[in-house]
Amino acid sequence: MKFGIDRLIEDAELRRPLAGQRVALLAHPASVTRDLVHSLDALSALDDINLTAAFGPQHGLRGDKQDNMIESPDFNDPIHDIPVFSLYGEVRRPTGQSMGTFDVVLIDLQDLGCRIYTFITTLRYMLEAAAEHGKAVWVLDRPNPAGRPIEGTLLVEGWESFVGAGPMPMRHGLTMGEMGRWMINHFDLDVDYRVIEIQGWQPEGPGFGWPEDRIWINPSPNAPNVNMARAYAGTVMLEGTNLSEGRGTTRPLELFGAPDVDARAIIAEMRRTAPQWLEGCVLRDIWFEPTFHKHHGHLCNGVHIHAEGPAYDHQSFRPWRLQALALKAIGTLHPGYELWRDFAYEYVEDRLAFDVINGGPSLREWIENPSATANDLDALALPDERVWGETIGEHLLY
């Protein structure tokens, strides 16, 4: 199997349209070749590529920024002597000045297949800027480690944000290259767009999205492995709660807990309420003490989600429903528990973070309603999932 960057590096014919063009790269720490050479270095080593600028998304080109809303500055790359523009600093949309530094931008970003992962919003902003300034966009495609399954309600109109690029469900099932095709169609963008496709990727083959022979590199500091990528469409919602999502531990966004919850009771209540939503994974009660972030320095009881090993079933695993069910179980077991964390989330200050994450209030309302059943949530989500599946069909490349 070859990712887009590997094909571009190896095939001079693919690169031929870049001859005489000023080329920029939008990348992060996971932008590496099969041999683990960073794309910036690999492209700079080619005589027929004139690399004139680079861009970094949230967490930075170097991946040095640990948490949300920690901004990265612009800087000059000391090795390649090109400007590196931050798209998560003073601006989140490319400026006219930065767009003037190139003719073609190569986007080589490893995504997690989740609406809230901000790299797809950065993709939208770059496509819109390219359309405005007459620039070309090439996506060097990479696998979606969460695979093709779709899950969650569609983002509601008016709830767009930096973690909500458009009306898609939480788990969207697309690669970055396919997402760009959908965005160009949905937002009616006139842009010169090309995808350097993955060669040999089978979304439902071994690894269920992530090839077993490819080394995992963190695309952001708290994305340490494929298990996290699979669970993320659910565990990311914890960022809008007062529960720890495992930041400050070695397994962030694979677990949840707090000092004042009973993990075994939560698992039992989840099994009692909707056992069908626990299929395809193993839930293990654990203890952990975050070294930073929520509940740092306090012993927490919690649940580790294992979407891995022999118990993992790719089609049955439903991380969005599973995490919603866990929050509902906590509300049932601990009446009056202050679940929702009220703070500015990704620059949105006038709405609950949990609702911003979910692109509307419907999931929170389901969790808070003591009489709402699993069937009620399915009634909300299944039609949206069906519509999204029909919508994206024409944009699939694999």
C-alpha cells in the first residue's frame, strides 16, 4: 500500500504538473513517508519541487501544542528557509499574504474520521481561500483509521464552528481527499482540485481502515494510537463535560472517569439500558490519576474503551452511542451530577461546549431526559446517518 505522499515522491510523472510552480505544504507531525521521513523534508529533497511555504494546522506543524485553544505562531523553518504560516494562531483562515506565497498547496494531513477533528475545517478554509485566490489544491490522501462506518446526527444549520465544518455526522467515513470532493460540491467551490489517491487501500480490509503494516504517528499530541482513533467519535464529547477524557494519562481519549463516579456501576447501567450499543468492544473499569488537565492529581475511577483485540467488531462498534449511553448512565446513577462543562470551546462562548461539539442540542437533551430510550436516539440519528451515506456515495474514491 502506498499513501499519497509516497506515490508523489516515487512517481516523477505525478509531479510533472508541479513543474515551474511554487509549492506549499500543509502538514503536521504525522505527515511522513513510509520510511518515516517528514513530508517537508522529502519534498524539499526533490529537484523538481520548488517548495516556497508551509502551513501548520491546530497543534502546529511540529505538533508541539498540547491542548485546545493553544495557538501556534508563524515562524521561518530553519532547515529549509521557508515561511511557515500558522492556521491556528492569529488566524484560522489563510490570509491573502500567505496565499501569495504559492501556486499549488499540497495537503498531507492524517485525519481521524471525525467531524470535530479540526483538520477537516482547515481543509475547508484552504479550499475556500484557494477558490478566492485562484490557487490549486492537491490532497495527498491518507487512510481514515476509523474506516467507513457512519455515526451521529448531522450538524444543525447555524451550529457551524471550527469543530463543525458543515452538515456531516460525527463519524463521517471519508478520507481527506474524499472530504475535499464533498466540500467542493456542497459549498459550490470553483477550485482546481486533485487527489493523489492511496494505492491499495481497502477500507474494510485488514486493519479496518488503518493498514497493519504502517507505523502510527500521532497527528496531534493526544492521538496516540488506532484504538483512540476508533473511540474518538465518542470520547471527544467528554471535552464538553466535567469528566476526564484521560488527558494527563498515557491513554487520552480512550477512557473516561472522575473521582466521584462508580465505573462498575456505570458499565452495569449501560448494559441494562442498551446492551446493543456495547457490542464490538470491551469496557474495562480502571483507576487513573491525571498528571495535568481535569482532575489532575486526583485518583479517578473510570472506564477504558478497548476497540481492539479479538473482541473488536468494526461494524458493531458504535463509539458515539456508547459514550452518550455512558453519560446517560451517570445521570441516572448520580442525579444532579454536573456533567456539562461551561467554558469557551474553540472560540465559541455563547453555547454549551457539549452542544458545540455535537453540532446542536439534541444529544444533550436526550441524555438529560430520564424517560428517553435508546430507540429515541436511534430515531434521531438513523435518518441522518442514512442521508449522509447516500450523499457521500458519489464522492468515494475507494
